[in-house]
Amino acid sequence: MNSQILVNAEAHPDAIVILEENGFVPVVVPEADVEGSLAVARDSIAIVANASLAFDEAFFELASGVKVIGRMGVGYDNVDLEAAGRRGVRVVNTPLSIIEPVAEHAVMLMLAVLRRLVVGDREAREAMFRQPSNNPDFELRAKTLGIVGMGRTGFRVAQIARQGFQMEILYHDQVKNEAAEGELGASLVSLDELLERSDIVTLHVNLSDETRHLINSEALGKMGPGSYLINVSRGQVVDEAALVEALRNGEIAGAGIDVYEQEPPAADNQLWELDNVIVTPHRAGFSRESVYGSSMVVKDIVSVLKGEEPRFPVN
């Protein structure tokens, strides 16, 4: 019986051991090697994956023996769930593993852009002290934070903001979050109201037809000129060209960005030209702890292959 599993992600060594101890043969291929990954996938029964491969109809035709895809982390927008369902392919993920690092990263970006950390670091090295360009903006304390998407990660951001900085919490979601309202005093509002009232808007939604370019020129126009945007969700949730324009024109004060419409972004991406933006290379979900936790998707892969129900099914 075929027992080969493609590992196309930065999995923890313990994950490889778990697969081997259960009688499977993991084959590790770097994420960047798409052709090599597809060649191995053709003869695999499962895949440990991140975001580099597109799991669509063409993939499932090529890799017809695949029975389960284990997506490290929470996102699975590179998986065509309808196509997977038609082929009987199960999809699992690790929704709990990246909550803390992504939440911490979002708050770090808030502080970094407000305190002008990168500009201040550069100018300190050049002995440029007491310059208006590196004067921090407002404090987080008691300001209004708008959270778009009050899922697990959005809730953790709300906890840090409320308990650590006494911020007022507004949120926009399709589902009422009783815990956020009861424990943190959060208020469910329309997206327009959230954009208009928030000092900082932070995005924590999955990518879908409904959320693609959710933050466009019209939405950015509703934010005040002193407000900031944080995106640690998916790059396509924000219309990047509209964001650049809003930042240049002073429609908003700044942004902290970890994800991009094109990844890796082009070398001439206009965000790089702006001093009122802090950028990081789509690493919000990474920490020693989260890499280990995300790698444990292999446990659900093993469960599916043994005919058992996984802990974190997507479909």
C-alpha cells in the first residue's frame, strides 16, 4: 500500500517522527520548489502544506491518490474545498496554533507604526535626535480599536488591547461574539461605523469573495486622517493600490502590513517608498511554539488515513 506523504512546509522534526512512527514515508520538498512538490504529490496519499501550492481541480487530477491535505495554520484559501469534496479529499488545519503569534504581531505593528520605530531606529543611528520625523504619534491607551473579524485571533487582539491598554473595542463580524461583549465590553457595529470611529483598524478575516478588497478606496476614505490600518490576515483583503494612494494623500496616517496582494511582492512595490508604513514578510504566525503547533496537523492526517475523525476538520 502507498504510504508516501509530501511535506511541503516548514514542519517541526517531531512531525516527521510522528509520520514515520505511524508507518508513513514523509518526503520533504521545500515550499519554493513547486515543480518538485507536484512531482512528489503525484504519488502521495497526503500532504502537509502551507500556501505555496494551489489545491484545485487540476491538482487533484494530477495527484489522484491524495486522501487528505493538512494545512499548517488556520488559512486554507489555497484549497478549492468544492473540488476536494468532489474527490473525497479531507482537509484539516491547526486553527489554534497561530492565535498568539498573530495577535502579538498585530499589536507589535500598532506600536511600531505609532511610535515610528523604524524611522526612529534609522535616525538614531545617524545621530538625528529631536526630529519631527521620528516623533511618535498618539498612545494606544484609551483609544478606539476596530477589529474586522472577531474570531479566535481577533478576540485575542481585543483581550490584549482592552486589558493591556484600556482600549475601547469595536468589532464587525457576521456573528455576534458574546465573550467579546461580555468580558471586554466590545460593541458589534457596521463596517462603516467601525471605519469612521476607530483610531486603529485591524483585519482578522479569511479571504473569500466577500472579503476580497473589503478595504478599498471607499473604505479607506471613511477612516480619519489620523487613523491607522493593520493587516495580518490576507493581502487581497486590501486593495494595495488604494492603500498606497491613501497613505500618500494623508487620508490615513499609517499602516502596518504583514501580507500582500502578490507574494513575494515586486521589488518596486510602492509601499517600500513610504515612511508611514511598517512592513514584515508574512511572518506574523511564526514562532517556535506556533511552528510546533502547526506541524501537529500530522496527527489529524494520521487520523484520517486510519479512518478516524480528525480533531480540526475543514470539510
